[in-house]
Amino acid sequence: MGVLNGIITAVALVTFIGIVWWAYSRGRAKDNTEASLLPFALPDEDESGKGEEGGEDDSSGPSMNDKKQGDTHE
């Protein structure tokens, strides 16, 4: 049983090192750069008065403190 655990651990380690090597290889540099810029490619939020200064409240749904009658688990 111990030998099997050792073999599985070694295979998992080699797999992990292979994935890290692949992710940081030179061939992936362009894809990694493009992926790192994806959060900035989103359109800007609508600035039509919603938010902090707009006066509209975002609390249209129930809050986390609201409990229904009969809810006993926390």
C-alpha cells in the first residue's frame, strides 16, 4: 500500500511540474499576456447617476440578515 501511495504521489508531482512548465513556457507568453488584459477589456459601467452619488439604492433584494420564518440553520 505504501508503494502505491508513493507512485501516485510521484505521478501527481510530475503532472504538476508539467502543467507549471507548460503554463510558463515561451510559446504561451502571447496567450498569457492577452489573458492578463482581459479584465480591462470590459466596457465601463454606465455612469447615468447610479451608484454612490446617484441616490438609487442597490438593496432591491433581501439582505443576508433577513430570515424567513422557520429558518433555524445558520
